[in-house]
Amino acid sequence: MSVSRTRTVYLKKAIVGCPSEDNFEIREENLSELKDGQVLIETHYYSADPFIPGMCASKEFEGKPLNGYISGKILASKNDKYSEGQFVMGLLRAATHIVTSAPFEGLYSCNELFVVEPTDKLKLQSFVGALGMPGLTAWLALRHDLKITKGCTLVVTSAAGAVGSLISQLAKKQGAGKVIGIAGSKEKCDRLVNRYQYDVAVSYKSANYAKELAEACAGGVDCLWDSVGGKTLEMVLGHMKQGGLFIMGGSISNYCLTDEEAKEAKEVQGRIDELITSKNITKTDMAVFQYMNEWNEGIKALGALVAADELVFDESMEEGLENVPQAYRDLFQGKNVGKQLVRIK
Ligand code: NAP
């Protein structure tokens, strides 16, 4: 094996509040000898995904390698399914080099290592973004859960992010009428309208948020994709029609809370539950991991849309393994535009 050492990010301290350098440490270690069934991967890109800090709020993960999606190249293989030189994507860990074997170490039911085929247009980095888990979330949500009827009004939160920037474009293809995006700044709102096919955009940080949201939602909201939770969700639910559809994709405002924040969040959640009941809203939790058997199809479909210039997306890049903490900080402070990545090689 040509490489014998690796550098890996470990979770040092469970994350409370915004992720910081103190939560992580990098350890340099020997790579184990490649055994039958194993592959050695050189990591090129690491994806900073909101669910990772969300999970790392638990002390259970202290002292363990930091999980996450990576894309990279197979340097050596003792597994019949993979060969040297292939490019792969999977839910592994934040490390420069990884020795792993099937069923790969991913969390939930995501333990597959996908072989991917980068081109000039479909870059390796995007296989952990628009062509990977976040893109598949949007694609599969629209295929199964987020039922778009012709001309419907749809609201999307965290709209300028990796998932939200694609939901609008895919929903428009399915005939959505008015798509309203909610994001954290004027610049992001401009991008929603000018680039991601949103009809209207509202910043939840605006001093006039309540008024601007009410204007945008005049006529009522049929469907909602929410991945933020908390007060932003509560306010949108107030504008939903009786019998509307609410797909819950995540709840980033509720990740890594202090005890005090968690107490307040519980009160808000109580009001959210009341609104769902009183408006007879259908609420469905959607997880991209529910549909693992459709991922290969989705990766191809997303790639075809990108190659045909029918789907646009953006990426924000941090440089180097030591900047993984910074990538997570950016994500939780809303500094990312589109998918937040870290270049490892
Ligand atoms: P992202 O939107 O690219 O990045 C996260 C964004 O969340 C930030 O840019 C920021 O945007 C916003 N944000 C951060 N803290 C916030 C807070 N306290 N309140 C409101 N907004 C906040 O991330 P993503 O990868 O696309 O993921 C978005 C959501 O989808 C997350 O909740 C994630 O867990 C969920 N997700 C779900 C699935 C699934 O299978 N259901 C799969 C992937 C992702 P602003 O500047 O606009 O605030």
C-alpha cells in the first residue's frame, strides 16, 4: 500500500451552540493493512452537512471519528466490486485517507459506497452536493412526498442552501405555481429569485419579516418543505391553507441547543403542533435514507439535468481538513451559499 498514514477529524466535545474549533481535534494515525473486502480511499472532498453537528450534540459520539459524506479515489482495492482508480462517494468520515469495507461505515441505512463518474461538467465535488445526498433529498422528496399539484403555492425554508436551491427548480418542473423561498439575507433572497426560480423571497432576518411573509403568502400556502423548524416554521404554518401538506425535511434551528434554548424551542413546538391540528395539515417526515434503493437512479437523473443545463446549483469551499470546523461554523451562521464543502486533497 503506497500510503501508510492518515489524518482524521475526531469529535472532542459534544456540540452545544454553534460548532467551533474546540469541538474537534485532528489525529494522525497509521492506516491498517488492507484486508480482503477492503478498499483504500484518498479523500478529495468532505461535505459539511447540518445533520452531522445535529448528531454530534450527543456525548455518545465524543472521541469518535467525525462522520460525513466524502468523495474520493480508490487507491487500492481488495474488494471485487471496486477497482483502483475508480471514483466513489459514501458516508464515511472526515479523513485524508480511509480504509473501509462493506457494509461501509455509514450511519442509518446508508452503508453503500457509490461508484461515480465525474466529467468536466459533473465534478467530483458535486457528488456530495447536488449530485449526492442533498440533491437526492430534493429529487426524492419531489418524487414521493412533496406532492405538487399544478399551480400550487409552495413555501421552502433554508431556500438558498444545498437542498432548498434545488427544491424550487424541481417543483417548477412539476408545475408548481408560486414558489416562495425563505432565507437569511437580502443577497440570498436575490439569488433565490434570480437563479433558483423562486417567484418571491423573504428574509426571516428582516425587521419586517411578518409583514413581508404575509404579503408573499397572500392567498394561502398549499405545500411546505421545511428544514428549519422553530419560529420560522411557526410563522409559515400560520399562512397555510386548511388541509395543506407539510413535509418536514429537517430542523436546523433546533440542532445543538443550550438547555435554555431547548426549553424555548419546546414551547414553540407546542404551538406548531396546535397549528397543525387546528388547520388539519398533513405532516410527513421525509428522510433521504428511506429511499436508498433509488439513489443510483437519482444520481443519474440529477446528472442528466445538470449536464443539460436544466438545474443550477452553487458550492462554497473551505480548504483543507483543518478547516472542517470552519465549514460547520459557516453552515450554522448561514455563510454558505449552496452546498458547503471542504477540499481535502
Ligand atoms: P444548507 O441549507 O445548505 O445550509 C444550512 C443553512 O441553514 C444555512 O446556510 C442557513 O441559511 C440556515 N440556518 C442555519 N442556522 C439556522 C437557524 N438557526 N435558523 C434558520 N436557518 C438556519 O443545508 P442543507 O444541506 O441544504 O440542509 C438543509 C436542511 O435540510 C437541514 O435541516 C438538514 O438537516 C436537512 N436535510 C434533510 C435531509 C432529509 O433526508 N430529510 C437531507 C439533507 C438535509 P440562512 O442564511 O438562510 O439562514
